[in-house]
Amino acid sequence: MESIVKFLEKGQPYFDKVSKNIYLQAIKDGFLAAMPIILSSSVFLLISTLPGVVATVGGFTLPDWWNVDVVNFCNKVYNFTMGVVGIMVAGTTASALTGSKNRRMPAGKAINATSTMVAAMCAMLILAVTQTSAKIDGADVSVFFTDNMGTKGLLSSFVAAFATVNIYAFCIKRDITIKLPKEVPGAIAQNFRDIFAFSFSILFVAVIDVICRTCLAVPFANVISTLVSPLFAAADSYAGLALIWFMIPLFWFMGIHGPSVVKPALNAALFGNITTNLATLQAGGHPALALTENFGNYIGELGGTMEEEVAEAMEAKAFTKPLVAFMGGRTAPEGKRMGHAGAIVTGRRGTVKGKTEAIVKAGGKVAKRPSEVGALLKAFLG
């Protein structure tokens, strides 16, 4: 063990450097800036889907005005927020990267964060979205395929953001710009200074788009998704998930912010898989992608009292469904606190032993390992 610790300490400067990489930080900060979109759209998704699930389980029917008017309204809000989050993340990532780049720019020269944000969003649309025409009411109308505007196009968002900011930095450093007289107001002069940088950014991604569509007949977003899909598939395996949730706390142990090193490279899959799982569920299938945001918290962050509260509800007959549970953390040292501030052990409450005893006492069954859940549930249901 001592040799392992020494090896890790030797590599700590490298890992620390990775965690402070401006591109990884831009991805992280870009996602954080877009988090209100993700959270608020999730509320509307719950409103549109949860009552239907409750109605099915409870054996009653929701009124038509709910199933049509309310659900359509909620889905519209979700589609116009989460459905275009890829475009927004391109802008927020570019803005975050611009801030880091500006701290390294020569004195007196700065990149316009608002301009790079707009340029990155336009660039993302060029890389990810296909335009075509369709007949609507007998007239030819220009339409867009929106598949890649959301989480499916996140990799294109990062490419657009990184390319745009670097092209801006290149142009600003070398004064490739339109210079106006000093009498021209600053806001107007700034717009003219950004013309070349903006145009070059759009031209760059347009060339990539033409090459992909000419040679492969698909947009760049499809190409890059296909290239990295084997990596994401490997990360979604048992070994991949174990490695991810081993590396994050390992970096914490070394004094480095683990998520800053590990998660940025996975963000496209973490949020894209949520969308894929949702589509599978809505189509009547069984969602199978485990590599989603905070999934590991259900296994790796021990404590909390929600299981005991469920047991209390069972004893009070407020919850009457058959219950089979699995709880990780059986091998955790007694008294050890792990996870976030809310996932802590208080006395006997929050321990695996306490939870197991409470659920069994209330009439539920507890599996010792995940593979037993199916068999126990089948026996429970007869």
C-alpha cells in the first residue's frame, strides 16, 4: 500500500495540472452555467410523465385535458429547453474558455466573451444540424432536424467552443481586425473588431461540415459520436463504471478535485444517456444505460435515512407495494462517514444494518448483492 501511495504522490503534480486544464474547466463551467436549463426542464418532464405513471399504478384514468393540453405544453417547454441544451452549452463553454484565455492574453488585448458565445452557438448549429425542405400546407418550407441540438450534440458543442475561442485569440493577438477612428464609440468599434474572428470561426466549421457531408453524407456531430461511442460503451460497462468511481475518490484522496479530472471527458455521455434512457422508457422499453449523472451516488455515497422512512411508511400502511431493496456499503468501516453532507450516519439510523433490519421488520426483503434483486422480487410476487 505504501508503494501505491508513493506512486500516486509522484504523479500528483501531473494530475493537479490536468485538473486545472483550461479546456476541462471550460467544459465543467459551461455545464454548470447550463444547469438551470437542465433542472427546470426536468420539472416539466416530471409534470408530464409522473401523473400518468401514478394513474397506471393506481388504476384510474386522467382527464383528456391533462393527457393532451397539459402534457403537450410541458413537452413543448422541455423540447425548447433541454432539447436545445447542446446549443446553449456551446455558448457557455465558449464564454468560460474565453475568460481563461483572456488571463493569458498580452496586455491591452482581450477577447469579447459575448461574441465568442454567439459565434460558438452558430458554429455548433453548422456542425450538428441538418437543413432540408418539406411541404407544409402545400408550400415548400425550410426545416431543421433537431436531433443533435440537445444532449446528442454535446461533443460538437465542445468542438465549436474550442475552435471559436482559439480562432478569436489568434486574430486578436495578431491584430487581424478592422480598426476604426478613435471617435467611433467603443461598442461599435468592438463589433467591427470581431468581424474577422467571427467570420473565420464560421468558415472553419463550415469547411469541416462540407467535408463530413461530402465524404460521409452525415453531419460532423454524427461522425464524432460514432468515433467516441466505443469509449462511452466501455465506460458504461461494469469495469468502466468501477474505474470511474474509483478514480474520482482517488483524486480526492490525493487532494485534487476528482470530478474536474474525470467527469469533463464523460459529460456528453452522462447527459446524453439520460435522454436515451428517457426515449427508451417512453417507447415502452427498459432503460439500460447506467453511465448517467450522479448514478454512482446511489452506490458510493453511504448513509441517509430514506430507507428507514420507507420502512416506517410500510408499517403505517401508507406504502403497501411489495418492496425488495439492495444497499451498498456492507464492508464500510463502522462509524465511517462517506459522501455528501446529506448522506451521513446518525447513531443507528443510516447504517446498512439499521436499514436492513427496519425494512425486513416492515415486511420487505433485502438482497445481499444486486444480482439477487430479480429473484427475490419474483419470489415476492409469486
